[in-house]
Amino acid sequence: MNTEKVSINRLVTGVPGLDEILGGGLPEFSFNVIAGAPGCGKTTLAHQIMFALATPERPALYITVLGEPPLKMLRYQQQFEFFDAEKVQCSIHFVNLADDTAAGDLSKVLSRIVTEVQMRGPGLVFVDSFRSVVLASQQENNEFLSLQQFIQQLGMLMTSWQATTFLIGEYFNETDPNPVFTVADGLIWLRQNMQRNSMVRKLELIKMRGQPTLPGLHTFRISSAGINIFARTQAVVQTESGSTWPAGTRLKMGAPGLDEMMGGGLPHGYSLLVAGPSGSGKSILGGAFLAEGARNGETGILIAFEQHFNSTRGPVIEKLIESGHISLIDIPTSELSIDEISTLLIAEIHRVKASRVVIDSLSGLELALAPSFQEDFRESLARMVWALAKIGVSLLMTSELEDRYNELSFSPYGTAFLTDAIIVQRYIEVDSRLQRVMAVVKVRASAHSNALRLFDIDDNGIRIGGMLLDHEGLLGGSPSERPNYKPLNRDADSD
């Protein structure tokens, strides 16, 4: 008995994100179905794969069984960047079988397909739209070859010819009893739906024989480049090797005195939530965190959702962005998904080899999402935080809070448990003046200060002062007027 395993070659599809979902690529010589409702991107996906894979050694045969002529279809498909006119009639050939299909004689349709395949010897075969073949077989008094026989014979023929095959069809329910789904090795389902004024497109790989595929619904976008798929972040990074930093490394925060409050700084690879009301200094602390990393030779990434942030990040951050020490990801549009944002962020982390990331802010992130993704914001955010931890970067996120002065809270999203550390910034009223206070609420597996510390913001950033309480409660006066207020030397603390 031969126990040696058969190796299956996997083809690179040329569709960003699809190979990861497939488990490494498309199995060569497989029999696949691309299904979904009208307008969801089936033909575009098929053409993008075809133009990526077709070569003179592995030509493609695209069979249309619609009334729509190939020239009309190509007129629209050539608008995409993946379209290569030099491959048409060289590596890619189009055949129209609309008349044969309309007659309902599947034997004749199969015979025509056999003739074309034998004549051209393709390595790739596409049949679009296969739904037309299904409808033709359902005509009354049809005495020709049954649909099930047609599918079985087509599948066997394509396998014997060593052609990778795609049937493209308009289907609305993957649970319908259909011989196409049974015979197929792979079943790719495209979905789209409207939520308010937002169009959301998702792809699901329902079936792919012999491969460890990524489960779940994966969002995708159709642009001038074609289809770009954003796989669920948690699944994509499951093979990441993580950080190579020495265990126990602590990162300086860039705000003198804060490292001491945190028990020596932020442990590398931790996620930190900085929560506070508007104007309390969250963005400034995020900028200081990135600037401190740049001083130590680290590259950072700022992903900004707040429109006003351009005018508040300061000249130091601007210079670091211009010099490339900080990479800026500006999210100018809405109707995104967390996975799309995470894909963009993770790609940038690898590109610039970043070790620090600041997301400013969670409220801006939520507003950037399409309405359907806002509903599961907490779950989506958990996936992103997990993914960044897997990569090994240190993450700082800001969260806008309504300061009610008498009530302590960390995040309106119930996400505080996701992070490894929490810093809260608040206002207090003392002698008819608002003062800022800061506290370290949590640093996982680490001792840290539980003191409320007063702080000021000046041209040099955040200056942390002394303790807030005496034996009678809150101290009056400004921080600089108190005997226990001792701003620390910034340069000394940064060395």
C-alpha cells in the first residue's frame, strides 16, 4: 500500500486577501462555483482571477451562456486595472453559447464545451452564467440530458483535462438542493446588502476540499483595481511569530512621572486605553508616546479618525511624520469595516517595522464604520486588539468620556477589559476652577501607583504634579501653588 500523500499545487489568484481565505491559494484542477445575487461582483472576481492566472502555457477559456455578447462584457471589465488587452485572444479566449443554451439541449451545450476545450487545451475554464444552464434544464417537456448528468459529466471531463474550472451563477440561497453545489470542490459565495445608505459586501468560502480555509464572512470592496478582500483579522494573523523584544521590556511613555506611576513604563506588547473627557490631553499623551519611541529609534504609527487632529498634534509630531519616524494613516471616509482598517494597519506595521501604534480615537473609529459594523463594534475591536497583540506591537487607544465628576468610567463601549492597561484623565473642580487629574487604573500583572496625580499641559506637553489629596480631601489652588507639586525634569526623565 502506497502511503505517500498526493501534493496539490495551489494557484495564486491575484485577488488581495483571497489566498489567505483559501488556505494558501486555489487548488489546481479544482471544480469551483462562484455564486451570489446579481451585481455582487461574481463576474469581476472571475475576470480578476483569470487575468492573473492566464498565460500562454496555461490559457483560459471563458464561455458565456448569456444573451449578452462577450464584447459588451469586456467593455466594462476593461475599466479595471487588472485587465490586460494583450492577453485577449492570446492567453484568454471567449466563446458565446447563448443560442445552444436557449434551446435547452444540455447535451449540445456539453458537446460544444468539449469541442472548444479539445481545440484550445485550456488550463482554466469559466462558464458564465451557469444559472442560465440550470434554467434551460428546467423547461417543460425537456427530454434532453438532465442537469445532474450534465454536471457530473462536465466535472469528470474537466478533471480528466486537468483544467481548473469555475461556474459563475446567480444563486440566492446556498441551502437549495442543487447538484452543482454537491459536485463542486469549492463554493465561493458573494453577498451584498444595503443598510441605511451604506452598501456592505461580504464573501464566504462555504466549501473548499482538502484545505484549512478561514471561516466566517469576510468584507470586500470593489474599486478601480478590482476586488480587495479583507479577511477576518484574527484568522489572518494566527501564524504571526510575534515580538522579538526581550521579555520584560518596558516602554517609556514620554510624559515625565508617568513611567513611575505605571511601575516602570508600559510593558512592550501591551494595549493601553487612555480615557478622558474632551480636552483632557488624551491625544497629547498619544503623541508623546510616539515621540518617545522615535527618540529611542522606534518607528510608530498614528491612525487618526478625528478631523481636528491635524491642527492639534503639534510641530514635534508633524516633523516626525515628515521625517518618516511616525507613519500617519488618515481615515478620510466612512462605511469601512474593522477588518478593512486592520488590514491596512497591519500592512503598514510590516512595511515600516513599527513597534508603537496609536489609535485616536475609538469614537472616531466607530463613526468610520458602516452602520452594520457598528452593531458589533465591541466584538470587532476585540479582534483587532488581539491581532495587534499577536504581532507584538504596543498599542495606545484613546476613548472619549463624558466627565460627570462623580462617576468613574473607562469607556462607553464596555471595552476596558480588552486592554492590558488603563489610564484615566479627569477634571475636578477646586476653588471654582477646573483642574486635570490622572490615575493609572490598571497594568496587568504589574504593580503600579493608585494615586490621583494633578497634571498640566504646556508647550512641552504633559507635566505631572503631586498627589491630589490631603487629610481634608481635595487641595485648593493651582498645581504650581502647592508645596507638593514638583514638575519633573523632562530631559532627565527621557535619558
